[in-house]
Amino acid sequence: MKRLLMPTLAGIGILGVFLSLAHNHGAAQALSSTAQTPPAAAPYKTYIAAAGIVEASTRNIALATPVAGTVASVLVRVGDPVTAGQALFTLDGRDLTAQLDVRQGTLTSNRSKVFEAQAALEDVREQLRLALAISDRRAISAEDLSKRKYAVRLAEAHLRTARADVLAAQAEVAETQTAIDRETIRAPVSGRILQINVRPGEYAATGVLPTPLIVLGGTQPLHVRIDIDESDQWRFREGAKARGFVRGNNAFAADLRFEYVEPYIVPKQSLTGDTAQRVDTRVLQVVYSFAPGSLPAYVGQQLDVFVETSAGAGASALRASNTQASGA
């Protein structure tokens, strides 16, 4: 009996493991089947099915900095509404602040030199006036009179130089002030902060970055950019009705409002937000919008979109083509 006890217990244990795995697998399949959502059904008799991506009404603006430097402060948070011209973040500009102090000191000194040159000019002019007022020419030599005339000309030249130095110093001060202002990055348009990828202490580089420092855009309303395959382009008409469905739950749907067509067929971009990824298909891009709050959608989210077409669109297009050909 003792010899059979251990094998029996081992067999019971293995059987229990198999039964547990089978039960868990069945539960997972049941959960998976209940979590699946049926695809969205087209609301129109004839339609174009397309994929759309939500974007800001101003397009998604990827902000960069015109000068490189260490970030001193970030003045906004994700989701904050901003107005055009509002400061978003600043760079460390202590070197420029010091330079501005030096140049403002130079400007003050040059302005003082202008006052000195003006005083010197008035002095030599007065001396020349007194010399010219002498009625007896024997009282002053011609050489002395010429020297006084040349002294006036020299003083006038010194004054012009001093004034030019002031203008140059003012330009240098303005240049430094502009450089300081460029280290404060501001919102180019009114909108909402969509993404922040910069923090105080980090180095902000210039140029086109793979990850933008800040992304902002107008969200009232949001737009939907739809890619219509070039093989379906002839069926589309401007102003056509469209309806968008949130992927994953087609209960969330809303009618879309036509905004505009970009009348240029372009290579289709991968809907990952990376504009460098392209495929061979070419598409017509049509932009619609939806009312705020009508869809629980965010910028960058994909929608399933159906655009209504006319049942006789093909025949109408063919007639129009034939009419143009006959007229030619």
C-alpha cells in the first residue's frame, strides 16, 4: 500500500493542475468574447469608409526654441489653456543679462560724451563769434581766426561721432534685449497645451526634434483629418455628410461637420503621428470637425469615419468627363 500511495497522490496532483488550467482557459475565452465590440455600421446606403485622426483646429503645433540652452523654468502644465504671446518656458539667460548691464553702462557713458561734445562745441562757437565781432582786424590775426573756425568744425565732428556712438550703443542694447526675449518661448496662437517634453534643468536643443519640446493647438473645436484613398476620391464631393465612431466602442458616435479639402493628393502617412513614416498609397485629405463634448476623443486618437456618397456619383462623374471632352 505504501508503494502505491505516492504514485496515486502524484497522479491526483497532475490531474488537478490540468483541470485548473482548463478552467482558467475557458474563463479567459469567455472574457475575451464578451469584451469584443462589433465594428461600426455605416449609417448611409452608399459611403466611403476611411480612417480619421483627431487633430487640433490649428494643426498640432510642435514648438522648438530658436536658441539652445538650459531650461530655467516651465510656466505651463499639460492641459492649460494659453493665449497667443503667453510665455511657456524660459532658458537660462544670466550671461545675456550681464551683457545687457555692460551695454547699458556703455550707452550711459556715450550719452555723457554727447553732452561734453555739445558743451565743447558751444565754447568754440562762442570764441569764434567773439573773434568775428572784433571790428579792428588788427586786434586778431588771420591765423588765430582760422584756428577758431577749424576748432568749430572739429567740435562739430566730435559731436557727430559721439551721437553715432550713442546710436551704436542703443543698437547693441536692443540686440541684447532681443536675445533675452528669444530665450522666453511664447505661444504662437491661442489654444491648449497638449504635451510637454521639457523640464527645468534639461538642455533644449534647436532645430526639428524627434520629440517636440511642447505641443499645443486649438481644441475648440477639434478637427478630424480623414484619408480618402485615391481610388475612392472620385466618389467624394465637398460638403458630404460624415459620421465618426470612436474605436473600441461604436456607441460613441457623432455627426461631423465639413471644414475643407486639401486639394493635393499626398502619400498616405502612417497614423502614428510620425510624419517620416509613409506607405505607397496616395490619399486625398479631407478635414471635418465635431462639436465640443460630442465625442470622448483626444488629439491623436483614431476614429472610424463613414462619408456619404451619392448613388449616382459614378454616372455623374462620367457625364461630366464626357462633357468636358466633347467641349475640348
